[in-house]
Amino acid sequence: MIYRFSAATALLLIDVQRGVDALEHWGGPRGRRNNPQAEANLLLLLEGWRNHKLPVYYTMHDSREQRSPLKLSLPTGEIKTGLEPKSGEIIVRKDVNSGFIGTNLELMFQRKRIHRVLIAGFFTNMCVETTVRMAGNLGFDTYLAADACATTNRIGPDGIDHDPDLVHDMAVASMDGEFCTALKVSDALSLLDHDSENLARRQGNE
């Protein structure tokens, strides 16, 4: 077992804002979302990172688009209930798809000697995917908690309505092995547990 998730590993939650639930905005009149367990899984990750006192970061999207529900001036721009950051956790405000463009996120990671990041949130094929790709290209050891992400259906230029499960699955398949390692929340938490047990074992032998 590789003990990967230590103090150098940040949890980065992407745009866990109320506006992602405006399904008609994102998916049209028949707007719908996949993975209803995403919020519960995000909470499990937060609890795991907090219990192990590991760094937690958030992005919050402040859209340039006039009609977007993801504007910080709107109630829909607020963090979803139950997933709010706690004292000491960092919020990075952005207005494009990547958490690294127009922000100091990369610099903050470097200053805190964070070289590994686990990413989750909304939407899988949009801001999550763009941030994952950039994190990988910037040299961070990047992981994706795929079952703590979700997206909506997407209507293509040909009018075809693509199911949200398909959109999500294709995005994860495109990222995994190229820009990140995709894993389940349970696997991420088991890595935290192994790291904690290993540290306690070493300390007990000292």
C-alpha cells in the first residue's frame, strides 16, 4: 500500500454552490443531474480531511455570464448547506472554468508545499475537468473522486440530449490515466486511514 494522502495532499472542492441545482439553466427544459449521492460523498471527504487535519480548499464560481445562477452576488452563488468551509479552510474565487486561471491557487499550493490534490465537485465535465487537467499539467499528483462529482445532461449543437450519466462517465474516462487517477470516495478515505495507522505505528515504535 502506498501511503499517499498526507499533509502534502489538499482536498479541492469545485463550485459546491446552490446554483448547480438550477437544472433548466444547465440542461434545458428537461434538465436533469446524475449522482444524487454527490453531496453526501463530498461531506464524507470533508469529514475525513478535517479529522486528519489535512488542507481543504474550495473554489467558488462568479460567472461572467449575465444569466448564470453561479454569481456570488446571488443567493444561488452561496455554498450548499452542510458543505460550508470552516475556519482556516481556503476559498478561491474564480470566473472561468479552471481553478488555476486568474487565481493564486497554484502559488498557495506551492507555499504550503502541497504537491498532491484530490478534486471533487461540480460539474464533472466543466470546471472539475478543466481544473483536473490543469492540475495534472502543472505537475501536481492529481486524483479525482469521481463519485463525489456530478453533472447535468448536455444538449449538443445537433440538438441531441446527452444523458448526464453518459456525460459524467465520458469526462471521467477522458481524465483518468491522462491527467489524474480516478478513484472512489471509499478508496480515498481508506488511504487516509492507512496513512494515519502507519503514522501511529511509527510513533509507537519510537
